[in-house]
Amino acid sequence: MTGTKITQQVVDYLRQHRLYLTTAEAGTAGRIIALLADVAGCGDVVESGSVIYSPHALHRLLGVSAETLRDFNVTSPEVAREMALGALRDSPANAVIATTGLCDGDDGTVGFAWGFVSAGGTQIFTRQQRFSGDLHAMQHAAALHALVNLREFHRHMLAGATRSDAHRP
């Protein structure tokens, strides 16, 4: 399935489920928003996207705790989780994708978080995934991975799964 088809399906899914998305991207360098922006009408379902790299900026702009940054590495799901919560903090969005990690050399380890706000509160699902290839290929693959799994984790949330009991897609 092509990236264009995936992003069209994601925009349609967001619209169908009345989801309004924000992103906080480090590992994907803004590619999630760039992919979505290629779909006409994405502005109806995309609130904002941020690209934030430095640990200082993660703390200052998204509220990622100094302890989390110290105790876990920047590719960790723990950092991605706090990024997602920070992105939702001052946003009208009810869905979030956060990515953090390193895509350099021959290895790209990316921490992901997908979150959803509902009447029952905010559910955050996290994972860590490795990618290979050149920088562009890894970032592109990670962005597509984030978009495909947005639908999956939203379905888990609707079915009552919590961040600790969702299966690993």
C-alpha cells in the first residue's frame, strides 16, 4: 500500500471518528504532518504539528520531565508518552501522535506514543520500533508506521483497552 493511500485512509478515519490530531515529532522530523498535508482537506482533522529535537526543548515546550529524560534515553516510549501528553495539554485536539528517537547511521530506533482523549480520560499507547535504511527511508517508514497504528490503537481504545493491555501491532 502506498504512502498516499495510507494517509488518505487515515484522514478518512480521523474524519469518520471525529478525531482532531496534533503531533509532536522528533524521530520523524515532521514527516507525519507532511504526509497528511498531501491529502486535500486534511485541515479539517489536523490541528497542529510540532518538530522538537533537543532535550531542553522537550522539557520546556512539552513538559517532558528532566527525570524521564535522565532515566530513559531519548528513543524511549516513556519520553514519547510525555511528549504526547504535553502536545495535548494546550490543544483542542483529541488525538495525538508523538515520535522520538534517532534515525542515523544504519539504525533508527524510534519511540512512539498514540493518545486519545475521551469522556473516560486520556489513553496513551506506546511502543518502540527499529527501522533500517538511510535517514530519509527510516523517517518515512516511521511516519507511515505511526499513521497506520493510529487507527489500530484508536480501535483498541474504543474496545476498552488501556495502554498496558493493548496487543502489539
